[in-house]
Amino acid sequence: MPARRGVSVAIAAASLATLMLGGCSGSSSSPSSPSSSSASTTTPPTPAASSAPIALSITGLPARRRLAPGGRALTFTVSLQNPGSRAYRDITPVISMGHCACTNTPLSLAPEGTLREREPGTGIWRRVTYNREGSGTRFLRVVQQPGFTLKPAARASFTFRVVFSARQKPRFEAGASAIDITLVQLPAHTPIGAVPAAIVRIQVSR
């Protein structure tokens, strides 16, 4: 088994200007909208008293993060924790694929693919919108699951699986891309913290 690594970041509204990347518009494949959130949330018995920002971590990825057309999927878990004293209402994570110079497209779109989320209760992998960044920030308008409330001291986790399609148009060369995670507040899709809040670099192979 390859070594597992976790990617942890703290999300603060004040970090938006510091960590902001160039804006990107979304190019997405939209399946049917989910009927309910698949967030798995728990509240510890002793809530934290601090006013720290939401903490976000990405775990479950192998040491060699690589995707290839028709190849094996990458599975990862996005976890949120609210150690502060205020509740965050109607929030949702947005999973997007970062730019990739490997594709011969004007916007350097990531290769085409599929994103699925595992339902906590059934273990079924349901398809959600595969979201690619282009120019602007329209990719933040994608809703991959309904908003939910993260109360003080509460946690929420989501497990995803991403894979590249076997057939790609146009064809591409080997290169690098990223899995980006951004938190937004609905219905205005207002970012909470940096855009993206977390970045997982991946290698793209033919």
C-alpha cells in the first residue's frame, strides 16, 4: 500500500487576499442534482471555546498522486471542523480541477473526467458535477451537494473519487494539475476564506 498523506489548511476570511489564485470559470459536466446532503456530521460533547476559523483537511490520498485516461481513480476525504463559537450556515465544499497545461485548449482545462461522492449511509458512489476551472470564478457556482450548517465544535466529512475519462478530446500530453477545494456559502456562492482553500497537486499521465 502506498503511504498516505494528509493536506491540512486553516480557512480564515482574512486569508482570502493572501491566498487567492487567478480566477477561473467552470467547465462542468452536470448530473442530476442530489436530493439531500451526504455530509457526515458529528458534534463533540465538549465544544471548543475558541473563535478559530474553520479547519479543512484532505486525507486518504496516496503518496504518488497520479491520474491517467481510463486509469485508476483517486479517492480522498474532505473534512471540516468548526472550532469557533459561531455557526456557519448553508455552506458547502466545491471540488474543482485546476488548470493543466497538458491540454491543448485556450483555457488550459483539466482533462475530462467523472467525480463521485460516497453516500455515508449506503456506501453507494453517486455521481456529482465534474467541475473544471477555466477563466473567471464561475466554477464556484457549481453545487455538488446542498448546503448544510456547521455548528460550533461540529465536524463534517465527505469522501470523493475522481477519474479521467478514457477518451479525451483533444488529446493531451503528460503534465500537472490539481484538485482544488473551496468553501462557499449559499445561495450567493460567497467564498469562505481563500479560493481555493486547499490544493492537492496531481500528476497527469497519458
